[in-house]
Amino acid sequence: MLKKLAVFVTVLLSISMVYAQSGQGTIKGKMVDKETGEPLPFANIVVMKGGSQVAGAQTDFDGKFTITALTPGVYDLVAKYVGYQDIKINSVTVSGGKITFVPDLKAGQGVDLAEFQVVEFQEPLISKDQTSSGGTVTRENIAKMPGRSAVSVAQTVGGVFSKDDGSTDLNIRGSRSSGTDTYIDGIKVRGSQNLPNSAIEQVSVITGGLPAQFGDVTGGIVNITTRGASKEWFGGIEYLTSGFKNGEDGIIGLDDHGFNLFGFSLSGPIMFHKDSAGNKKDAKIGFFLSGELQYDVDPQPNAVKNYKVKDGVMEQLNATPFSGGSDFQTGVVNNAQFVKKEDLEEIPFRLNASRKGMNLAGKIDFNVSSSINIAIGGSFDYNDRNRFNRRNALFNSQNNQQDIQRTWRTYARYTQRFANSTDEENASVIKDAFISFQADYSNFNRTVQDENHKDQLNHYGYIGKFTTTRINTFDQNVTSQVIVDQNEDTVRIITGFMSNPNTINYEFESGDINPILSNYTQSYYDIFAGDPTFTSTIEGVQGNGGLVNGDVPIDVYNMFNAMGTVSNQYFKQEQTQFRFT
């Protein structure tokens, strides 16, 4: 009874782990004698990546082998059998949640056992276990593409669409972008999915026939795998640019985008396995690290012309925003209403719409043995941009909102494969079993704010200090108060005087928190100095066009925000996720 229970638990555990770790793949094949076609049992099959052994297996009595729990990527397969020439298959592509079938390994009896028989793996036109639609793009193909992000790679798969607006939203087969789930190294993405280009090993997209473990998905799945460690040291740096900012409104370079990117990658061993002679073999511990720094003067240049108010005119408007009214209008008039075409100049890019960002990705692999692997990794993405606002473009670009997004995630994964029994009589009904546990944590943080005031909310609408002067005036209370008793008889009649607080002055002291907004009210008080009709009460100031704390100036032509208009929004968002699979 206990034996049956143990078998049931093992089968259940194996099945659940296979479904939970949907990002892992499998290699299957068979090794036979080249001349006779007879299967070769107990041959050693080794999976190599980056010069290190990452997994292995033995063929069974029928010469068949299965290697499970492989991280998606490109591997080399080495087959060895005593008395036969070794066979090496290069560039075997493993995709998450799929089985890769390699052609039969046909080994000939060795004449020169020191030589390898090398075979290049070719992707079959039709996969035997293909139950879903979609596509997979490997690192070799990604390196040839113009796009650098995982999103741009996913767009090359049929049925995947993304708007050309700089966003990372993907629509798969007409579904909403919210119906698409993205996984990075088995972590369900919350927040940004940006990764350094050199960190992407493979991008796999499922557009239809979704497996059961993705039952809550209505669109599709994007599965991104990052690169792992290598036995050999390698690395690189790159710098891309299309232009540099020259002054406040000029660019020197190829275009008006002003794109600049610096990238780097580094990988190598930390500790080696050693043979009996003390020689280094495979990397026992290795790492991979990559990162990118990016700055764009204007991430999305306009197809139409961009204009700004000339510097001299703008300085005058900021210093003296108001002028007095006319015979047809009381109060004040915003001087921006008098700006003419000759006061404007064309500029090559949108002002204060820049973007800067950084993303990092790293991984440490612990190859404890050919059957046990521990991986610890994570990524970090930081993006800081000014949100372009067409209404701010002409007079108020310096007050474009700041949008800061931070995403970081980390994970630890333990994988162990169990060897099949080599005793035919005691062969287990359970074969190719493995367990894989993963714990991951993700955090996404976003803040939208005024770049100067940040979280100081009392600064957003502050103009200056207003002091109200009141005096009490007394007047006869013409309405007498009558007091009656319980019989409704008049007992007393009270008359007297009442006190009325009367505002006689509403003084203003300019502030330096929002200097341009303060100039509006200062200009108003300068125009109506000594005229209590316009400056003695808050109602008089506001009613004639002046600004008090919390006010914003009237739009120019009902099209553009006036000078000094401060954003009235402060937004903060945070999401956290912890998963164990």
C-alpha cells in the first residue's frame, strides 16, 4: 500500500511540476548502430551550453533517451558509447513547454575514437508535439533584427500586433492587450518587461491552443528566457547614437530623435568542477550580467513641425503676464493672447519630452551535478520621462509632468532530474521524472508628479501670501427678538445692534515656489495699485482676472496652457507579487 502511495505521489508531483514550470523544455531522441540500426542501450548523452555540462541522461534498452527540465535556449548534444565514435549535434533549440525531437544518432564503430562526428541540427518543418500556434525566436535571429526589445521581437511572430506609440502592449489575434500575459524566466510580469538586448536568449509566443495552465488567458502568451552562465569568459560593450543635444533647442546628428544607448555584457565561470587529476572541467558556478543605459532627447518626434515662443518674448511674458483691460473689458488680459507668428520659431524636437532609462539583468548558475541545478537571477528596469502635453507645447513646456517607473524582480529555482533504472527486470513505471521549484518576487512602482514639487502637495497651487484686513461695523438690528412663555404670552422684546466684519484690504506678498504664477498676481496688483475696487477683497481679485492660491491662469486661445500652469496631478502606484511554483 505504501509503495502504491509513493508511486502516486511521485507521479502527481512530476506532473504538477511540469505544468507549473511551463518555461522549461525537453529533448528526446534515440541512439542506434549506424550499420545495423540496432539500438545502443546505456549510452551517455550529455547536454552542453557555453562549454559546460548542464544535464545528462542514459539511453534505455531501446536506445531512447529523454532529458527534461531544460531552460529554453540553444544547446549542443554529445553522445558517447564504448567502442563507437562520439557524436555531437550542434545548435539544438529547446523551447519552453515543448519537446524537441532530435534525429536518430547513428554511431559508427570507431576507427579514430578521438574524432567527433558533428551534425548540425535542423528544425523540422512540423513538430511532433505541436498542439499550439505561435513561434519562437532565438538569440541568433534576435541579433540580426533591428529591434532591440523583447516586444519588437514578439511582433515578428504572425498574429501579434503592437501600436507604434512606444508602449509595450501586445495584441494577439485581435484580443485586448490585457489578455496577453508575459513571463520572464518563469516569472509572471508585473510592470515593465524591458531587458537588455544582450540578455535575451529566446522569445516564444503562443497565439492559439493555449495549454491548460494558462486557462485565465484570453489572448496569448509571451515567454522570455534570459541567458545563462558560460564556461568561457566573454563580454562586450556597445554605444549607439543618432545625435546629441546642442543647447536648449538644437541637435547635432543624424536625426531629431537624439537617441543614445550604452550597453554591456559579461559572463564567465566563478568555480570549476575538477577531474581526478585536478584539471578544470565544467563550470560549477558561473554568472551572466548585462545592462543598458539609454537617453532620448525626443522618443517620438513629430511628423509635423514643432514651434516655441522666442526666448526674448517668453522672458517678457513670464515677467509680466498681464496688461490692463480696455474700454470694452474690465480687469486684466493675458499678454500671451497677443503673440503673433513672428514671435515663434521652429525647433527640431518637442521641448521637455526627454526620456532616460536603465535596465540590468543578471543570473548565477550553480551546476551542483549533472542532475541538479540551482539558478538565482533577476532584473531591474528604471525609466524616467517627461510626458509630452500638446497644450503645454508653446508656452508651458517646462511644466510637463514627470513619469518615473521602477520594476525589479528576482527568483531562485531548484531543478533535480532523477535517473532511470538500468535494471530491466526492476525498471520503474515512472521514467524521466524531475522536480523543479521556483520562488520569485516582483515589485512595480510608478510615480507621476510635477518635476519640481514632487510629493509636496501644498506647493502645487501656491502663489503667495494673502493677508486680509477686516474692521467691525455696527448697525441697528431692525429685527427684534420676541420671547414668549409657556402660555404664549410675550415676556420680553429684545432690540440692539449687530456687528458686521467688513473687509477693507486684501494684501499680497509674492512667493518663490511658483514664481511665474506669482508674477500673474503681482502684475495684477501693480496694474490696480491704489484702487480698492480691484484689490480689497478676494472676490474682487478673482472676479477681475487675478489669481489666488489654487487658481491657474486661463488658457490661451482655449488651445494652450498659459505660462506657469502647474500640473494638478500627483499619482503613485505600487504592485508586488510573490509566487511559488
